Amino acid sequence: MNAVELYNDLFSLGILLLMPAFFAWFLWVASLILGGDFMLAKVMFFTLLITSFGLLIASAIVQCQYPEVETYLQEKNKVTCECSCCHCNGVPGTSENE
């Protein structure tokens, strides 16, 4: 597995785990409003939140340590213009020379 694949896997999984974390948070808050304390939802929320932030931090470390990841992200986010005056129209990532 190369660095770009590792970055993509870590980042995607980190973002993906945020969704069930906030669902668990919703269950926890709903149980508090209804007068109970759904301990399992609280534990799930904090566990998923810590895990997802850990994965996102790990993906940021991979991005900083491997220049090919940064190159991949720049190429992925590069804006291509069909016209010759995109830089005049304020399109980000374009210049006069492109």
C-alpha cells in the first residue's frame, strides 16, 4: 500500500466514522431530554469521535510526511480552464500562463 492509498483510506474512514458518532450523540441527547441517561449512546459517541479524530490526525500526518500525497491532492484539486481568460474571472487555481 502506498502513501496515497493510505491517506485516502485513513481520511475516508475518519469522515465516515463521524456520521455514526453524531447519530449516537443524537440518541444520547434525546435520552437526556426524555429523562434518562442512555449510557451506551454516550460511550459510542465518545469512542467513535475519538477514533475518527485519531484517523483524521493520522491522515494529516501522512499528508505532511509524504510529498507524493501533497502532489496527488494538488493534482486532484487543480482547476482546468476551457477559456483563455479564467484568471480574469477569478477562477481559483488558474493564472495567465495556463
